Amino acid sequence: MLMLSRQKKRHCSFVEGTKVAKTVHGLYIADAVRFLKQIPDSSVQLILIDPPYNLALADWDAFDDYIGWAKQWLSEIPRILKDSGNCVIFGGFQFQDLRKGDLLEVLYYLRHYTPLRLINLVVWHYKNGMSAHRYFANRHEEAIWLSKTKHYHFDLDSVREPYDEAAKKMALRDPRLNPESIEKGKNPTNVWDIGRLNGNSEERVGHPTQKPCELIRRFVRALSYEGSIVLDFFAGSGTTGRVCIEEGRHSILVDSDGKLRDYFKLHLGKMDAEKVVRKYCVKHGKKNVVQLIKEMEWVSCDD
């Protein structure tokens, strides 16, 4: 990869995004397993899901046989993904001996019963959380990044973090490092320091397990490309759809809870319209807000 970088070439698996005049976003209130069976083979670039953890937070978060249910949708993922496609599954390892919705159980099934390849375990680290007295207090969650083939799309440049001036000067002295890459920024690594949403966070729309836009955005930018399709079949609050609108991706949002409609309406209301409009107008040569709105499409459907 260093040689390719020095030659200013991309890896053969990199997919150049296509600037689209409009993005299409579908919202479906439906059962995830039944919905997935209707999706065509090799049609989705990124599957990004935060499934129930079986913590009994609500009716949708309680299962007698969690892995028996989960394998029904896990087994559909390889069929749906494009050869360049990626899948991200959020989870946790905090269930001790209960083994009800543990990410370890999910990983075991994926490793032994599907062709998906584990690329990274991403640790989402945050400073705020619940206290504990019988174990070390949890301050992170995990997400596994999987691919369908060895030719998965990955755009590191889109998610690089800028060096501070001192670190930049030090890096530029290292002859092993490409100066152009240093100017672009550093690899964010697989440990991400991104704050959780507080109860009074401006992003909050009411869903109990809502993830920050910044967290979702990094996956969307790195593992999909402009004009590609992102699928979230445990859409929850609809954060994935909001980020896809902002990043020029098409999205499919699926959830069995009809509250998704209300959550997503709140998301749309909270979006920084001025920032989004300016970005799209510059990118696509649009002159005004009216022209932009006419070229964006929203589709909402029930099961």
C-alpha cells in the first residue's frame, strides 16, 4: 500500500464514487428477516446495523433464542452484498455468562457458517457512562467490520484525522512516511474516541439506543462511495438515513417499530439545512435551495 501511495495509485478494490444529481431514501416499517429476502443479490454496498442486544429495553429487544433469530438475517448478508461490499454490526461483550445477545455469539456464527471475512474490530470509546461496583465500568462498545470478498472498498482518505503541528513535524522527518499522506492526515486506527449522546444532546430524537452521527458518518464515508446503496435493517432512529442524505449515498431504512417515521422526521428537522444545502449546491453546481430540493427524493412504505 505504501508503494501504491508513493505512485499516487489506488488499490485495485477502490471504487470511485459517482456524483449523483439526487439521492433516493426508502423507509419501510417491516420485519427485517422477511424484508431481506426481497432484496436482490449483490445489490448493496454497505450494510450498517445496530441490532437489538436482547437487554429487554422494549418489546423489540427481547428474544428467547437470540442467535436462532439472528442467524436468519446474518445468513442473508453475503447474498445481498456486492463483491466490493462491507458490513458493520454493532454489539457488545458485556453479558457475562448469559450469552443472550453477545457479539461473541454473532461472531462465532459468522465465522463458522458464512463466507464473510472479519476485517476489523472497531472499539468505540467514550468518557461518559454508568458507574459500576462489581466490575470495571464500561466505557466502550464494539462494532465488527466484515467484507464479502478480498476486494472490499475502503476509502481511508475520507476519514483521516489531521495531525497537530508538533506530531506533523515529527512525522515529516520519518523517511518511511509519505509526505502527501501526512498532509492528508493520519489513520484514525480502530479505537475511536467519539462521545456518546447525552440526554440533552441536540441530536437526540427519542430513541433509547441512538448512535451519534459522527460515528455512523465515519463508516459511511470509509466503506461506501457516493451514489452507492447503504442498508440499515434495524434503523432505530434513522441516523443512518440522515448521514446518507448528507454524504450523497442512497439509503434503505427498515424497522419493525412504526416510531421510526417520527424519529426520522425529527432528524430531518434537526439537520443543519444551510450546511447541507451549501455542500450539495457546490458539489453539483446548483444555484439555489429550490433547485436542490426538487432533485432529492424521499420514499416511505409500509410492510
